[in-house]
Amino acid sequence: MRIRGICRASFAWDIGLSIDLARAEERLPISKNRVVLRHRGRAYPMDTRVLPLRLSLHRDPVQVGARHTSPRVEVVLFDYGAVSIAYTIELDCDLTELPELSDILYDHPGLHIDARATAEQLLAMLDDAVTRPGIAPVVEDYVVFHLDGAGMDGPLSALWEDHADVVAAALRSATEPLSPDEVADAISLRVSYGVGDVVIVDWFAAIVVGPEMEDEIAVLEFATVELLELRMLDRRLDDDLDAAYELLRAGTPPRWKLFPGGAGVARVATLQTDAAMVLEGATNPAKLLGDQYLARMYRLVAMRFHLAEWEAAVDRKLSTLDSVYQKLADAAATRRLETLEWIIILLIAVSIAVYFLP
């Protein structure tokens, strides 16, 4: 089957605790616009304060096998500190060439290095618009094959009926033949709005067919960034819990301290607040979907990405961190009361001793 379209390889990074998008618009001297979902031309009311900011940057083309990327990369900034950087590759080939391209794109070092360099360039441009700037070590990449359905020399259903093994291999970046069970699983999650479009979702890549599919691609991008934030938050909470346990094991503070344990309690409270902010931001993309079809597609993507399981794991660690906070706060309160009792005893002793002193 002959296909035409583009391959879109995106990389999601966390570059700070939050991004002031209004200030970012002032800092970026290039054309940009807010990401507004208008599925099939119908706009829905959205909170403009959290709408991601989209812009385009010039980058030197990166060689990807026998192909190369476009000199323009698409960048989307999210208010909770995330950025998505997408490269495009023109496609005019046979469907059987997609598995090889998918395999090349899997952990492609050239794209990974260039995407990080782009993130660093953005940080320099944004300056004080980013709170606690810094590029996290966790990155989430995703590939979308956006095909022109009108240019296909076969019916749309042929993708999952006649060419299911090739499509599954492209989705799973596999160069060896897949088992029937694996093929069936890879192509099982798909959704369509009309008879001429379809989205087939898998964990590494998706195949999107049809005209005007920008909103569907945006939903895939939102979910990828959400997965990044949940993975990063899960990793950060592991470190936070280790730090909190160290505070518990640090032992009893000296009795002469007026507010014993206050610094440790404040530190854990800060960890809790930061984690809660990141979690709230990570789950924000779902609030941008006002269209029932796009919401249905998002639920499908979330199922494939196991977002519910990631969020449950993060919630458990937040609960554990809250338990540690309560223990530290209770211990600090107990020590504070003991300290005040000793002060009262000392004052009583002094007041009694005053009568016996000349």
C-alpha cells in the first residue's frame, strides 16, 4: 500500500516547576499562538489561562536513516513546566517501510541530543518566566504517523485487516515478525469520528489517518506530556520520601531549641506542596477537552499509557509523604510542649528562689 503524509517525532521535557505563559509570550520574539482545540471547526469554551503556547523554531535538519527532519520544529509550552518539541519527516513511501523508520526513531540519539539542545535554548529565551528552571533527566518520546487517507491506494480498513502485521510492527517499533496476539493487541485501540479518518493508538507510536487531524495529534501530545510529568513526579517522590525518612531517622533535636523540628516539618511541607502542584498540572490536559469525541479518544490514550496506574502510584506516595509529615509535625509539637514546660518550671523555680535571695 502506497502512503503519503508526515512522521512526527515528539520529545517531552520538564524544564521547571512552572511557566508563566503570559510572561513567556513577552519573552519570545517569534510568532506564537495558544493551542485551541476546534474539532471539525467547532470551538469550545476553555480556560485561556492554562491553554498551552505553541511556537516554531528553526533547527538544522537531523539525519534519520535515509531521511532527514524538517528545518522547523514545533514547540508547545505548558504552564506546569513542561515543553513538547516535535520534528517532522515527509513520507511518500510504501507502508512496509514504516516499521524500519519506527525502529530507527526508537531512542534516536541525534534527535534526543537536538531536542535537549532546543530545550536549553528555550530556557535561555524564557529567562524569569520559568520558576525553578532546570531540565529534568526524564524524557518521554512519541511518534505519530499522520497519513493522507485520500492518497492511500486502498480502503482505510485495510490498515487493520489486510496489513495488520505491518501496522503493528510500526506501532511497536519491531523489525521481527510479531505473534498474532501481539498484533491484535497493538491495533486493538482505535477510534474514528467519520468514515474517512481513524486513530490507532499504541504505547510508542500512533497512526493517524484523515484530513484536519490537528486536534487528535494535540490530544496525543497532551497525554504524552502528562505521562512525562507523572513519571517525573513518581521519581521525584521517591527522592522526597528518602529525604523525609532521613528526617525521621535524624533523632531527637536538642531540648534547648525553642522550636525543635520546625525546619524538617517545613521541608516536608514544601515537598508536599511542590508535588501537589505538579500533579495538578499533569492532569490539567484532560480539562482542555470540551469535545465528546476528543474526550473519548483521550480516555483511549490514557488506557494505553496506563495513566491511571501512574496517578494511583503517585497518590500512594503522596499519602505516605503526608503520613511522614504528620509524624514529624506531631513530634515537633510534642518537643515544643516539653520545651515550654521546662521553661515554665524554670520560671517558677526562679520566682521561688527570688524570695530567698538577699
